[in-house]
Amino acid sequence: MTRISMLGAPILAAGLAVVAAGLTVSHPAMAQQEFHVGVVASVTGPFASPTKDTFDGFYAWEKTRGLPGKKIVLEILDDETNPVNSANAFRKLAGEPQIQLIIQNTNSSSALASKSFASEYKVPIITGGGLDALGIPPNPWMFKVAPSSSDSLRALAVYIQKKGYKRVAHIYGTDAYGQNEHAIIDGFAAQYGYTMVAEESFAIDDTNFTAQWAKIKAANPDIVYSSASGRGAILSFKTYKQLGVTAPLAASAAGVGAAFFQAIGGAKEADGMLSPTQRGTFAVTTGPSAQYYAALEKELGHTPVYFQVFGYDIGLILEAAVANSDGTRQGLRDALEKLKDLPCINGPVTYTPENHTGNDYRAVAMGILKDGVMVPVE
């Protein structure tokens, strides 16, 4: 487990490089009042590429908006995409009195590792992860950003029904996120009129997907859904192409990012791939969300990918919590739980004492890659 102390966006690229090398970086304190944020992040390991995209989006938010009058001080611990490391990193950061809030830039399994004891430390958490259990039932101190897998996969199931597909295959990880997604897509089968003809699993650190895709191809599905993310999404997609599977592929939004496109030879190589994704993946053209999207796109210098939008939205949620609280841990927690339809790029964010999911079905739509750009399905 590696630690890095960072002050602001300008040293992100160098900071992430030295994290991987096991070094520590620090910068002198600024004159502004400091706001201390602990970050548990999968800087290395299978989930490293989505984490990098999330940081890109968060730092774009900090540069374009940030916290007026405050200097954000990040203390980052790399969990190496390991739930045990993630839990230990959380404990370490939560035990530091100056930390006012913790962000978890991790996958669902790592985020879930902290949920059971989050209340022990009484520090507010803004977490990634699509796993339903991260938001329902809620831990009073943990607040999820992404919509639940149930909302995302319902959008996929509606699409499957609309297209008249009857034979569905699923490839998924054996971690908590993958198993949760499989239970949902399998559970929707009767309601939406399809049959699961292939159900293939993999460990998140697997590097060979040939056996799974060979079985999927033999099952002759009408459509395949992949819950893979990070490195698994890249290797799985390459195998799908190499084996010449002709069924359309729908991918979890968690698997579609800058590193994915770079690894497969460019976004156009995945043209035709579907995804039940958050609406911020598409260009937003109305309301406050349009202003946020434009600011993110301008700062990045290119069309944002899913996790970059996700990172910007984390910043917007943090900004609202600080603006509506006294900055104490308890005050920030209470302000988060009172957020109602906060405008974010991906969609409105609402928390209640009964539900800490954040986004809901309003943030999800089916997309398809055309000429390397994700657009809404027709």
C-alpha cells in the first residue's frame, strides 16, 4: 500500500507516476484555508485505468470550479485494486483528524470493504462503484455516485426487449460487482422475455478469456453483455474480436474509458458496441449540466469518457456539501444527505436517509459507438 500527499491538480500526472514507484510527494501549504480530502484509489492493479480517468475529471472540476476560498489538499493511498488494502487505506485516512472527507476512487468490491465499518470512524465518504449494496441499505456515512446496476441493466433489458432478442449471454467477474450484475440480468429474463444461453465468469486478475468466449460463441446468442472493467474489459474485448463473435456486444460503462480505447487501437475499433451508460457520456446541451460538460470538455481538450464525467460529478457533490455545511465531518455528512436533485453532468443527485445511491434511472440511457463516439441508440 503506497501513500502520496498532493496539493492540487498541477502535480497529478507526476504524482500518479511516483505512487506507482512507491515514493512520497509533498508540497508546501498555501495561504488559503485548506480543505483536507483523503482518497483511496486504485492507482495500480486491474482498475487503474478507470481510476486515472476519474482523477482527470476531478482535477478538471477543481481547475474550473473548485472550492472558493479553499485550497484542496489530497492525501492519496493506492489500494492496488485489492479490497483488503482498500479497507486498510480507509482506516488509515479516517484515523487522521485533519481529514474532513474521504473519496473512494475504486471498484465496487474495494468500496464495499469499507462500508461495514464506515460508521465507526464517522467520516463522510463519496464513493464510486455501481453495486446496489453500496447505497441500499445505506451506511449513514457512505454516499454513492453512480446509479445502481439495477437501473443500468433495466435500460439494457428494455433495449433487448425492444429489439426482440431472445438469447442473451453474459460474461462477468467473480467479484461482488460482477456477481451482483449477473443476478440482476438473470433476474430480468422472465420479465423482459429472454433466456440466458451462456453465463461465463472470470477472476478480475485473469489474463486469458478464450475459454469463456469460445463457449459464448458456441451458444449463438442474439446479444452479449460484458460486466468487465479495467484490464479485464480490454482483454475480454480483444478475445471477442479475435474469435469472430458476431453477436452485438453491450459493455458495462465501467469498462469503457480512455485506456480501453487506447489499448484496442482507437475508439473506432469498437464501433457498434453498445453500453447502458450514464447520460453524461453524451454531449449535454441544456441546463447547468451543459455548462459543466462544456467546461470539462474544454479542460480535457477532447470528448470526455465515462469516468472523466464521473470524476467531475464527484467534485460537484463535494462542492455542494462544503457550501451547505460548516466543514466538519458531521456537518458535511448532514449536508450530503440533504442533497436533492443536485444538477450534475450524468443526471440529478439525490440522497435520503433510506437511499444513498445518488443517481437513479434518470441518469441512464443506452448508447452505441459510432465513428468512435458514444451516441444514444436510435
